[in-house]
Amino acid sequence: MDLYSKYGGSRRLHYFDAFHVSTASTIGEPLITSDKFIIENARDLMVEAIDLKEI
């Protein structure tokens, strides 16, 4: 809820995505995604984001 409260909103971090970001950060694993907001803000979200389009 902290991530969603800080970064949530239209065209930003959706509630469902906040759960995935939080989980990846907690377990120390990268998040594979095509979500541009997550990729562009990975450092602030404290997660390693891998762009699905680059795999």
C-alpha cells in the first residue's frame, strides 16, 4: 500500500502492479515487465526491472 500511495494513480503504478513490485523487491528478484512506468522508475521503486521487449 505504501508504493501505491506514493506512486499510484492514472497512468502511473496500478494497485495490481504495486503488489508485483513489492514482491520482487522483498524477495530480491528482478521484475520482468513491459510497463513503462515501472521500467522508468525502477530505481525509485527499489526493484530491478527487465524490459520484456528486450528479452
